[in-house]
Amino acid sequence: MTWITWLIVSITLIIFEIIVQSFFFFFCLSVGSTFAAMISYLNISYWIEFAVFVVASVASIYFIGPVLKRVFGESKMINSNVDALIGENAVVVEKVTPLKSGFVKILGEIWRAKSDIEFESGDIVRIKNISGTTLIIMAVKD
């Protein structure tokens, strides 16, 4: 292929990467086709162009990924919605016993709560888990 064809392939792969967001796979192929364009410009054999494309693409997959992870860092999982309540403190507004669920107030909202131990109204508790629309609570450990 001519060097212009390799560059068109490279630009097309970058555009495709932006549209699809495939974790830099197409970007790595674009790097390989850019290197192949440089070799093609020198009028070297088609087989060498293709070999450079393959080697540069595979090498960029192994080298670009770790570099980008270092630069951008690992993303932390952020809980949202009801999962954000886990680990938060709440105030018991209606007595909770192992046999009978009660209610707690957290962030201005009243939630049904269950527990393996008894809590009186006014106790501070911690949200241990969520089961449907019921909070599983435990004692706050200082």
C-alpha cells in the first residue's frame, strides 16, 4: 500500500476509536499503521510494511495501556443511590428488635430497618447492608 493509504487507515482508526471507545485497541492499530506509513514512504517491500504494522500494533498494545493507567490512574468505585448509605450513621426513630423491624432516619429520610440486636428510639446505628427497601443496621463501633 502507499504511505497515504496507511495514513488514511490510521486517521480512520483514530476516528473509530473516538466513536466506539474500545479501550485503545483501535488507537494501537492506528499507531501500527502510522509506522507502516513511514516504512511505505521509504518504498520498502509490502511484506516489511505489513510486518512493521503488526509489530508496532502489538507493541503499542503492551506499552500504551500501562502508561495510560499510570497517567490517568485507576478509577475508584463510587457508590451511588442507596448503596451510598452503607457505612453511614442513622438515628433510630422506632424501636428495632430481632423479631420486629423498626424505622431509622438517615439524611432526612425515614427507612425501615432490621437488626440482630435490639435498638431503642434515639440510638445511633450504622447501616451494614441494604435488602430491598430495608436497611440492615448494626451498632456503631467507636
